[in-house]
Amino acid sequence: MTWLLPPQLYQAAADIQSGELDAALNRVRQGESSQPFLDYARHRDFWVGYFRETHADQFNAMKVAYEAQVLEVHELYPDDNPDPTSMRIMALEHIYKNNERNLIESLTNRAGLEQPQP
């Protein structure tokens, strides 16, 4: 695929060979869909905050479901000792955090796919 780009000020000095820009663009796009990039995005407060604001309904639904499951643990095992109850709640919290991570990664991927292509 060849891109019709405007002339660059220092193109002659850069001595860009045919196909180099396409190769660079492909490497950038591969990097943007890699797990290290998704991990990086997931740990950026501004990025996660943006998604929490723009997709609040999805995040809230996950949180409500998690909180209901925690309450259900107490209802299902009212006479349980604190240690087993704590372990069950920690397992639910782990699932909740994984679900949040998966949602952030999915939204990040979707945001990348929605970018206009040159």
C-alpha cells in the first residue's frame, strides 16, 4: 500500500527509500496492538479515566454485579469463618479486576481501530 503524503521539508536529506514509510507505519500499528502497549495504556490514569467517563455504563454495570456477588457470599455463607469468606471475596475481586482490565484493553483496541486511516 502506498500513501500519498504531502512533501516533507527534509525528505531529501532523510533519503527515505521506497516502502520505508509503509514499513514504519506497519511497525507502529503492530506496536499499538501489542500486549506491552495495552499494558502501558491500562496503567495511564488519564486513559483509564477517559474510558470510565465515556463508558460509565459498562464500568458501573461491572461494579454493581461485583458488589452483588460480594453480598451474595455473605448470604450464602452467613456462619462462615472470616478466612474462607475473605478468600471468596478476594477471588471475586480478582475476577472483577480482570474483567475491568479486559474492558479497558477492548476499548483501547476499538479506539485504535476507529482512528482514520491516511
